[in-house]
Amino acid sequence: MATAQSTLEETGRMKPSRIAFAAALVLGLGLSGRALWQTAHPPDPASAYLALFENHCVSRLAKAQSGSDPFATLVKNEKRITRLDSAGLQAIQSRDICEVKDATRLMTEAQRDTAVASIVAFIAAKLPELSEHTDPLDWDLHRAFTAQTETNNWGIILMRIEPDSADALQSTTTTLALPRG
């Protein structure tokens, strides 16, 4: 009787290796499902554009001002793509700038207008020390917001340089030029 009961107890328990396998299988299926969902349902490009700018560029601003910027040691012309998302947007870091662009999947005209309006509203609300100084250039979009102090000059530039080129060539770029003291 004791042998039958111990056999029953052993079969009722899962071995740690089986638990680990089951956990890995569930985790793998979950991640695959999420990736498939994001591919089939990419985020709204205009909202994603602002989020990418805020999370990858503006978050770097305080680090640059305090001297703890992790990208400050890059070689002068070296660039790193720090984020490429399913909306076709990318964040590119270099020593002195952070830029967001719709390089791999261009936004529509309506999405571009929404993204630019969102960035401008964000600047007004979160970075009031910046003031707009726009030069009249023959570009589709050129808006510059700068802060000039005795120790640091920095700012943000929104641009599309191809006027009247149709959607095929209208890449939108928002560049944060970081302060370097």
C-alpha cells in the first residue's frame, strides 16, 4: 500500500525541469503573440512619434545638462539607432543630438501634421524656456525652438526639406541639439 501511495504522489508532482519547460513554452508563446499583434496593429504614427521623441530625446536632456549623458563619449560622427518601432519610426542618438524620424515608413500628410502639432504643443507645455526662431527656408517644414543662456545653447528643430515632393519623399525629422557646456 505504501508503494502504491508513493507512486501516486510522484506522478501527481511535476519535476522542476518540466515546470521550467512549461514556463518557457508559455513565455515564448506570449512574446510571439505580442509581436504578431504589434505587427498586425502598429501604433498610431503621430502618437508614437511624440512618445519616441519624449522617451528617447527629451529624457536625455537632463542627463546632458548634469554631465551624465551616456552618449557624450561617442565619436563625433558616430550614430546609434536606439529605437526602431513597428510604426516605422526611429530614434537616432549621436554625441550632440538626438533625432526622431519616420525613415522606414513615412507618415501620411495628416499624420505628419498631427505629429508636428503634438511636438509644438509638447514644447510649449514642457519646455517653456525654448522660444521659436524660424528662418524662412524653402522647405516644407522648418521650425526652430532655441534656448540661449550664457553657458548652454540648445534647441529643437522640426523639418521636412523637400517642398512639393509628394508623400514619397516627405520624411519628417525632429532634432534635439543637446547643450554642451
